[in-house]
Amino acid sequence: MQARGSKSPLEAGLAEHEDHPVQRPDFDTGPAETLSGPGPEPSTCDKATRPAVMRRFIRSSFDKGSRVPSNPGEAPAHDLDNPNQLDRLPSLSKSLERQSMSPIEAKAEMDATLTSKTDLLQTEDHLTAANAVEKPVSAKSSASAPSTDTTDDSFTYGHRQLLEEPLMVGNVTQRFKVVREQEGAGDNITVDVKEFVLKQNRRFRRVRRTWSWFDWLNYFIPLAGVIRYYNWRADFVADLASGLSVGAMVIPQGMSYAKLAGLPNVWGLYGAFVPVLVYAGLGSSRQLAVGPVAVTSLILGSNIKDVIDAPIQSQPNTPHNAYAQQEYNTACTQVALIAGCIYTGVGILNLGWVTQFLSHSVIGGFMSGASLIIGLSQVKFLFGYNTRPDPASTSVLKLPSISFPRHDPIHEQLHDLFGPIWTPYFKWREFVMGLCWIILLQTMKQLGQRYSRLKLLRALGPLTVTIISIAIMNIWGLMKAPASIRVVGNIPKGLPGPTVNVFSPIHDLGSKIGLAIVVCLIDILESISIARALALRGKYDIRPTQELRGLGVANIVGAMFNCYTTTGSFSRSAVSADTGSRTQVFGIWGALLVMIVLLVLTPVFKYMPQNAQGAIVISAVVSLFNYTEWWFLWKVNKLDWLVFNVALFCVAFLGVEIGLAIAIGLSIAIILYKTAFPHTAVLGRLPQTTVYRNVKQYPDAKQIDGLLVMRIDSPIYFANVIPVREAIAKYQRRTIRALTPRRVSLRYIVLDLSPVTDIDGSAVHWLKDWIVDLKERSMQPVLANPSKQVMRLLNNSNITPLLGEQFIFVRTHDAVSFCTELLVEEQAKGVLSPDPENPKLAEVDVRGTIEDAGVKLGGLTGGVAPLGDVDLYLHPNADSRKVPR
């Protein structure tokens, strides 16, 4: 174990470099410029001593847990944001020609490039790696060095905060890793997990002794800290105005959403009262407005009928069968309870990452399709459809009525709305009135969005329509014949009563759990995305775990008082942010306004027309249809655009359940496709740089005859090992076919492992077979920049001795430089041939040896040595290629 405060080999090398920096000349012909102080003489390390140096460096880098530095020049092309380097890069060309050069030409250009100003662009990690190769520091001396750091100031604040959290299942692994990093433990040390848990619990108790009772209260109830440090002068007015605006908006919306869910209108007011108060105390977001939402109401209204045996009532406020409506209400309460438990469990176990499997395009398509279903479901209130006589009835005194059917697929809704069965019951008065409400709502919304001085109009739109519609109905008596406009009906007065007695027994538990999971999945995505967007806009942080716990407890407590599932609302959260809410105190003011309505004003809503409720819902869900995202994805990514449309049309034409299942399956299929078929590339060196890029993206990138450089852009595991193997074999075949006409053979294959963060057993077996196969065909594989995890697996699987430690490099350029040296030597000795099975096919004549020409191994040190005049004949008919001195 490395002692605390001791320096790793790379850190020791970096310190040494600061004392003796490397001297590097400028691109210009002027005098060389020095970083600071006199630079050492270029290293004269040759190929006889280099393998031993690399072995010591590899062992000191990987065995002791120091990380292999990554070359910023080897990052993706779009990461090259250094202007000094960008002006050296070639422009993209439409030409498909590949720049190729002989090994001697490549050697001369690379040696010249290594002394150029480009090396000054390397980071401290690369300078540390170079010093570690020149003068490696042994792990023993590093570990035994006296520690100058007696504190743990290098231990980040995030790690401290993690260790101060209670020890729970979700963060044991992460905390285990943090402590191992703090203590400097290596990966080869086995620690008893039980002992670790006990040790951390003791540490947790020791740290928590410094907490007061208020600190504990603030940890679990953030509102306590908000109230203690509340700025009454600055925040009170803003929170009050925001709370009243959101409350005025949620009163008509909540009643409309409850009707959409098949529940009495007053349940929408209950959901805007009890859960809002609970979340105000537990939530960490300052502007998230919680309450009934359209999508959740649609999911419940479409699926509850499948989990109960009672008939669905068309008028929940005044049902024909009170027992059937009570069964429906009980089922909604039980689903809310299960959803609250799932919320809380996901928050405690830190399982919110599961929602990351749904892409933004899938969620956008689902929301857009759901908005179409919701909007069309409210058109019946604008057309005045309610009931019609049943012509199949044989009753003489009174024909039983048939309610307007409820369907999810939009083609079925359109058939009922405009079909010959219901069109005779169309009422033009209700249509004109509902159309006027929609125009008024959209006008107020647009004015509030365009003009900052009129932003309150957006929030007051639903309340304005409610007040005007009630006034018109009472003044002209439109609820009576001949107009007979349908109204909401009686709404009970008073606060919600307890419903704990309906928690048990839960019939058809499996179906209700499945429905609760669907509701939670959508609600978590909706709430967390809104909360994060508002936090980013307000420049503060939220705690996603606390958000999930707050929503879970809010739903559990709401289920105790006649509430169905609630979550964050897009429209009301936007209004709270626009009106300047500072804390969750605004939610308390909104809930108090709803409480006043429940206690005093519910009889006023008796004569509210149902077409006004339908207009409010239609106006609210218009913003859910994200047509701007549709156009944006069309311009940016056609695959995401296709996914958006698949989710949209599947939800719209197949229903919410089937559409959501297809959207989730499509999202997972995309993840599997992108991981099972990773991107691979053949690399070439950009002129006058040590940067290697995809030759398809940069046609001017140069490749070296006899050398192939490739890169794998993902971890290698069982699902993608076969595509990776086929891609590499394809590149090998193409390179061999291109080199054969020039009488050159492929001798070295460099595999850049910079993006490969991990490999599994299947990848290890493939690497072994690949290395053995290449060596049997007289080709040498070379690995560049493997991560610590990959290197550990290579060592444990005995791939390192099979490959050779001298063929594992920190940078791709180091690997190419070394292979180029070997290619030049092999050409000098005449061992190269275009076909390993026919070594006498080529004729090579080299005048003078490499040592006489003065070639030095400068690829790792930046040293430059002159080249002698060398005449290289690649094949009998080739012209002589001269590399000038």
C-alpha cells in the first residue's frame, strides 16, 4: 500500500521535469525557447536499453495504481480546441486518396516534428510520462519517500460529502472506491467488505456527533433550513405572487385532469393540496410545481378500467352506479400508494439511473403522441356529446342511454367524433363556446410568453376562463333548455377525508404494480428533467435522491387523503419560474389558496360548463406536442428523428401502453446497437504534428508503409467482440491488398486503446487469438495507451508476456515511432517482403547502415539525430528515394 502523502512515479517524474524542463525549439528558424531553466541533453537511449526502460515504466505505472496519461492529441477531432494546433491541421478534403510514405521518410518527418513547437502543446501528464521513461522512479523509492502532506487537503469536497452521507446500499461501492483512493490502496489488495462497512459506520457516527438536531432536521426536511434563513424582505413577495399564480392555474386544471382520469373533479383539488404541502417540505427544487398532470391522468383513465370489475361511469361527479365509482376511486388510491412506495425505494437505493435508458427523442415522441390522445379525448365536450339512446333496447317506457365511448387510439376517436353514429347529437352552442375559450386561453398564453410585463396572463388564463364561463352560465341560464349546456355539477365542500382503510386488501396486485411502474417511469422522467432544467436556469443545485424521496412521500401521504398520483407539471413549473419564485414556500401559498377553495368556494363551480374544462385541457396539452424538437432532430440526427416518429405514431395509433412499451424497447434496442457495433477507425498522422486521426475524416493524414494504426471507440465485451474482430480483420485485409502491388508487407499493427475503458473475458480470448494469429503470419501487434483497468486484465490473463512488454506504449505516437525504427532496420537488413510466405519477392538494397547514418531513438525524448544519404529500393522497378541529411 502506498503511504499517504507519498508521490507516485508519475508525480515524481513531473516534479523532476519542473526542475529540469525539456528544451524544445519553435516552428520558426530562430533560437530554441525553453520552458524554464536549462534543458538536459537529448537522451541517447537506444533500442538495446529501451525495452528495459519501458518494462520499468509499465510496471511502475500500472502495478502501483498510477494512471497512464492520455495524449490530448489523441482525443477526438472535435476536442482539438487549441488555436496553436488547429492552424497546423489540414482542411477537410473530398479526395479519397490516402497519403502514404515509406518508413524512412516517416522517420525523418517524425524526428523533425518531435522538436517542433507541437510538443509544447502536450499536457503535464505526457511530460511526466516522458520523464518517467527517461529516468523511471521505482515504486519502492516512491513509497518510502517521506510524506510532506500530513493532511488530506487533496481529498475533494465531493468525496467528503459522500463520506458524510449515511451508509446505504446505493453508495457502498462508490464510498469503498473513495476510501481506497484516499488511502492509496492498489487494485490488487483485497479488503473485507464487512470490515469496511463497520469502519465506515463508525466514521459516520463520529462525524455526525458534530451535527445538531437542526442539522439532522434540515438534512431530511430541507424546508426547515429554508424557513430558518428565509429572507422575508426579498423572497416573501416573490413567493406569494408565484404561489397565488400557480394556485389560480391549478384549480381549474386539477379539476379537468381529474375528470380526464375518470375521477370526481374534487380529487384534482385534493391532489393540488395535500401532496403539494408534503413536497414543499421535502423537495430540493425551488420552482418545481407538483400536482395532477395530464399524462398521468390519461394513463390512469386508460388502464384502471382493466384492473377492476365494475363498469366505468361517464359522470364521476354524479355517477349512476355509486358502488362502481367507489371501486374506481379505491383502485386509483391504491395505485398512488404503490407508486409512492416505488418512488421512495428508487430514491433510497439510488436507482434513478434506470430512466437514462429512455432517450430524449423517445420521451419527446411519447409526450407528443399522448398530447394528441388527450386533446382528442376532450373534443367530445366541445361537440356536446354526452349520451344517446340505445336503439337495441326493447324498453317502451324509457330507452337506456349509451355514453360516448372512450378510446386511446386517435383513429378510433376520430371515427367516433366524426362518424355517423354521434354526429346527429352535435350541439353548435357548446362548440362555439368551447372554441371561444380556446382562443382566449391561447391569446393570453402567447401574450404572456412574448411580453415580460404580461407574464401573469399565462397563469391567469385558466382562472379567467373559469370565472367568465361561470358568470355567463349564471347570468343567461344556459344550463337550461333550449341551450342545455352541460355543467360540472355538485362538488363536495370541505377538506379530504382519510382513506387509509382502503389500502387493504389490494385486488389484482400484479396489474396495479405494473400500472404504478409505468406511472413512476413517466413521472420520474418528467419531474427530474423539469427540476434539473429549472435548477440550471436558476443556477443552483438539486439533490435527485431527495427529489425522489420527496415525491414518494408526497404520493404516499396523498393516497391517505383521496389523492391520485401527482408529479411535477411542465406548465405550472414554468409559471412559477416566470413569476419569480425563490423557494418552495410558493407551494405552500398555492396549497393554502386551494384549501380556501375547498372550504368555501366549491359550490361556485357547480355551474362551470364542461366545454370550458375541455378547453383548458386542450390548451394545456398543446405545449406537450413538441414540434420544434421534431424539426430540430430532422436537421441534426435522422436516427433520433426516426425514433421520435416511431414513438409518436405508436402511442397515437396503438395506445399509451403499447406505444410506451414499443418506445422503451426501441430505446433499449438503440443502446444495444450502438454498443454492439462500435465505431472503429484507421488512423494516420496529421502533417507536422504528433496527432493521429481517422483517415476518412482527414484525407491528408499520412500512413506508413508496413504499419497499420487502428482505434476502437468503445469498451470491448461479449456483445461487440465479434463486430470488433471483423472490423479489424477487414482493415488488415484492405491494407495488405493496398501494399502488395508496391511489394511491401504489413509488419506491425498498432491498436489504440484510448477509448477502451474495459474488456471482459470474451475480449481477452479474442485478444489472445488475435496476437497468436498475427505472430504466426510474421506480424507484430502493438498496444497503445491502455487504461489501468485494461492493463490489469491483460496482466492477469498473461497477455502481456505473450505480446511483449516492449510493445505496450503510453502514446500512439510512441508506438508508431518505435515501429518505424524497426521497419527501417528491417528494410536495411532486407527482411521485408510483401508476403510472409514468400520472403524473396522483394529486393532491398540499402547503402550504409542505420547506425552509420546516425539514426537515434528520439521518439520518446524529443532528441533529433541527422540521417545519412540512404537509397531504398522497394522493388526492382522502383526509383531511388533519398532522404537528405
